[in-house]
Amino acid sequence: EARDAGGVLAFVSEQYRSGGLTKSAVRQQLLAMLGLYQELRARVRVDGVDVVDGATWLYTTGEITGRLPLLGWVSVLTWQREPEVVRREPGGWRLFGFQD
């Protein structure tokens, strides 16, 4: 496992915008979590994929856990069947967001 924010963010489009978040805001949140927790783990399950008007919607369920000194492993974030728009860009598929 690596604490590689750049590697994680490589899967997020430069044009990402979703629920008021941009790629820059996602970067800040990720760096804050990496600074707070000694270790982070993410488990993500793909629940479904739909293509609507040419956009690819990916539905996932998952949990992010982090390890804190003295406390051990704690749940940081959980979600169930949350949608996200993805698109094919040079180099592969990336999170694109709802563009709201």
C-alpha cells in the first residue's frame, strides 16, 4: 500500500465537478485524510452501470476506514448505491462527476 494521492487523483478527470466539488477540492480532502490517519483503506463494490444519453453512470457501495493512534480502525465514510458519472479519457476511465 502506498500513500499516493497523485495515484488516486489520476482516476479523477481534470474537469471533475460534482455536488459542488472540483478535483482541487477532492485533492484537499484526500490530503487532509492522509495527514490525519496513519493508514487508509477503501472497499468499493460496483453495483451497476447504466448508459443514459451517452453518459456512463456507475453505481457503487463502499466504505473508507482509517487507522488512528490509540483508537485503531474507524469508519471514515460509507455509502450505498451512490451514482457517479465516468468517462473515457486518454489513458483510461476517469471520474467526471455530474457537472452541476
